[in-house]
Amino acid sequence: MFLCNIRTLERSMVNITTSVIESMDNLTYRYNSGNQLVIVTDAGTTEGFKQGSGDYLYDTNGNMIVDPNKGLSDIKYNNLNLPYSITKGSDKIGYVYDASGRKLANKLSGKTKYYLGNFVYTDDKLDYMICSEGLGKHLL
């Protein structure tokens, strides 16, 4: 079987102080036999990718439950394999879906964001509208 996974990725940037091109990221990706990302290491000299400590972990359905590079320590999934709870440090975000899997709401730091069609409300106040031209932000 031929798997088409990214094995390495290099990114560079121009240092605006010295005008020298520097290696921002020199990433190496390692996968397990189940084709799941296990660890990403960075040999770059300038911080771009923020490398955490530890490996990515998955549940029996193949859902990622730990992402050390983003600091996600506990990801829980519902029966549709959609995340309903994600913990990052002391912060916890919760998600609510309907029976078809459409996201209805999320809650983070005491604020609840509701998704009603193309309208997004934050704590019962219209935040923005999604349309074909982009986002329409409520300014009042």
C-alpha cells in the first residue's frame, strides 16, 4: 500500500532586521502503522511551529484525543465522532450539535456562541453573518 503522507516540510522567512533568509520551520513527521500522525519534530532555528512535548494520541475510533503541539490535553467525542469537549490548560471549550452533526453552539470562558443558519450570535447578540461575499460583522 502506498501512503501519501507529508514526511518533511521546510519554511523560510526573511528577517526584517538583518534581511537574511532564515529557516523558520524544518519539520519531520512520523506516523504509526495505522497512518496516524505520532509526532512532529522541528529542527528550525526560528520559532514558527511550536513544538510540544509528547506524542499525538488517538481513541479506538481513530479520533485525536491529545495534541501536545497545540496544548490540547483532553479531546472528547460524541457518538457521531464530533468533538464535544476540548481542554487546553485550564480552558475548556464545549460544542453542541444537532442529530445530523451540524454545529449549533460552543461555549468557552463563559461565552456561548450560537450558530443559526448563516447567523452567529455571541451571548444572544448578533456577532456576524456568513454570506457568499464573506462575513458581515455586526458593529453596533
